[in-house]
Amino acid sequence: MNSSSNGAIATATPAWWTRDVWETVKKAAEVALPNEVCGLIYTEVYGVAVHCFEAEATATSCFAVEQEVIDFAFSLRDANASVLATFHSHPLGWPQLSARDAGLADWAQLHLLLVPHKELWEPHWFTIQRAQQTL
């Protein structure tokens, strides 16, 4: 794996990654333009699903609405679902994770960053290690 400033670049696409999931994530990024989008890719009864958080977003940041994050976390727990990956976009084209993005490891170690290139979105996969906590 190659290193990024805030995560290792993943070299393999996950086995659960399908065209339908990719199309859903790309559509979310398109709809959010010119702002960032953020969300989760998770398991559900019928397979893999995508959830976009309601967020305060700009072209350079995305902060999910806290109560929605809490409510969605409880719904995942109640459904015995698990988060496979987090995702967000950098509509201005920066293909690296920012220091703020490291917090995504609280949900999952695998992260998808969507970056526009010419007229298309490019997927950039990262693994993010959770920071060591000291007492």
C-alpha cells in the first residue's frame, strides 16, 4: 500500500463493490455539487446499501447533522447491520484525505473518496487507522 497524508491507499476494490453501489455513490456526489457529500456504505437485509447524511456542506467541507448521525447509528444497531465503508467527495479535485477525514475511522477503516477528473468521478480507496487513545 502507498501512503497518503492521513491514510494508506487501498490497492484492492472490496468484494462487495458493485456497479449499483458505485452508481448510487456517484449520483450522491453529483446531486451535492458544488458541495461535498458524506455518507456510509453498509450491509442490510438485501445486500449493500448507501446512506448520505444530511449535512452542512461547502466545496471544501462536510459536517453531518449530529442528530441524524445518532439516529442512523441506532437504526444500524437495531437492524444488526454493519458499516462497510465511509465515503465523501472532494469536488475541487484534491485526491488526498485531509486531517479532518481521519475521524471517519470511527465508522469503518475503509474509506472511498470521490474526486472529479475531467467529466467523470474517480474512486480513491483508503484504509484509515483509528488513532490511539491515551487515558
